Amino acid sequence: MSFDRPDVQSLRLALVTSLRSNWKLFLVEGIILVLLGVAAIVVPPIATLTVAFFIGWILLFSGIAGLFTTFSTRPMPGFWWSLLSAVLGIGAGLYLLFSPAEGAISLTVVLVAFFIIEGIASIMFALEHRDELPGSWLMMLLSGIVDLVLGALIFLGLPSSAAWAIGLLVGINMIFGGFALIAMALQARNIDVRP
């Protein structure tokens, strides 16, 4: 059996041409992301509540879709588990929509758990691979320590840290993503599209 393999060179040319012709859109998107990221850092409580609302809507709609699917496939095994999952999604979504401040605290606790687990994993990875990675294991160790410190600072600051932690981190993420898009756009405008 033979499969037609796409011509890699023509795919690359199509991608490069698309990047080159749309570089201004990428630049605008990057600038918007940077501005929104700065706004999220300057006013982190608003960004935190926005994230809580967004996750609330996602959970609500996924719960409603799950409920519809559950009742559409009622004779299938696992009906009660599917029903429970859908109802939990709806309940969690409504909770975040009607109590976003309290929901932000819950989301912040999850964030703290992530930082602690990530920090421990990074430290253990660094210690296990210090012989194989003599030049970079210290950076991995430092990264793990920073994760643990961030997790501890956010945890010790609860419940007031819930107002700024998520918004600040979302803002930082948006700024880095925006600058990455800006850099890509500026490089894409100078791409030579000749085959």
C-alpha cells in the first residue's frame, strides 16, 4: 500500500508565504496581548475574576453538553457516572459564575498545589540528572525552588492572594506570548518567499 506523501517543500513554501503575507495581523495580535497582559498585571483582581467567569462558563456549557449526551445515551453503561459528572460540571460552573471571588480562592488553591508539585518534580529531576546535565541542573534546581517559594507565598497570603495571583500570572503569560508573536511577526515580514 502506498500513501501519497505531501511535498514537504511546497508545504513549507505555503507556510512561509502565509506568515509573510499576514505578519501585520500577528504583530497586532502580539501588541494587543502585551497591552492586555499589562492591564492584567496592573489590575490583577479584574483579571482574576475574568478568569473565574471564563472557567465558570466553560464548566457550565460542558456540564450541559454532558447532560444532553448522558440522557441521549441512557441505555449505555456508566449512565449514573456520566450524570454525576455533568451535574458536577454544571454546579461548579454556576458556583464560579455566581460566586467568582470564592471561586477565585478555589482556583488559587489549585494553583498553589500545581506550584508545589511542579517545584518538587523539578528539584527531584535536577538532583537525579546532575551528572548528565552538569551545566544546567542548577537552573532546573533553581526553577523548582522558585516554584516552591511562589507556592508558599501564595498559600501564606490566602485568601487575599487569590485577588492577585491568577491575574498576575495570566498577565505575565500574555505579555510573554505577545512579545513572542511580535518577534515572529517582525521576522516574518522579512522572509524570502522564493522557492
